[in-house]
Amino acid sequence: MDERRKYVRIPEKSAISYNVIPTAMMGQFTTEDISQGGVRFMVHHFIPKDSHLKIKMTFGAASLTIEALVKLVWIKELPYSGSYEIGVQFIDIPQKAADHLLAYIKSFVTRKSGMGRYSV
């Protein structure tokens, strides 16, 4: 099967909070994975595709906090849980935050390079 992703995605369990713009809908959860292009995480309510969200992620291991504007590109209901898994794409992220995120991902890839699956 050919890999369709533009960016390498790494597993990452970090705190994330979100606000759906322009509504009052918000929440907090934990990321599942991240890449230079976006983030996958869970939410407790349906959010329409193409919605814009403001997110704030905190990576404990790196003492790094990133705030960004993202677009919801896919959503999947998880059976029997009342939760949804979503994938969001960065549409506005400060350059410094993007640089830190790339460095964090490269650091992970370097540590896991023996796995053969990850490359940036």
C-alpha cells in the first residue's frame, strides 16, 4: 500500500485544548499523533468537517506549548463511545512554533531511527 501522507506522523500523547470558531464549543483531550501538517485527537461531540478550531498543545517532554489555527479535515465516530476521532490541518501556525514542532518530530525520528518506519 502506498503512503499518501505528505509528512511523517509520530505518536504523541500530549494535552490539547480547542475552541471551535466562531462557536462557544470547546474541550480538552489528549493528542494521538502529530506531524508538521496537523494533529489527530479525540473530541466528545460532533464537529462539522471544514470547521476552524483554535488549538493549544503542550508537549510535556519538550516543555513546548504551541497555539495554532487548524481546519478539521476528517471526523470519524467511534462506536459505542460517544466520542469522535478527528484530524486537523494547520492553517496558521507561528513560524517559531512550526520550527519547534519540526525539531521535536526530528528528535523523535532520530531516537526511533532503528525502527525503520520513520523518516523526515
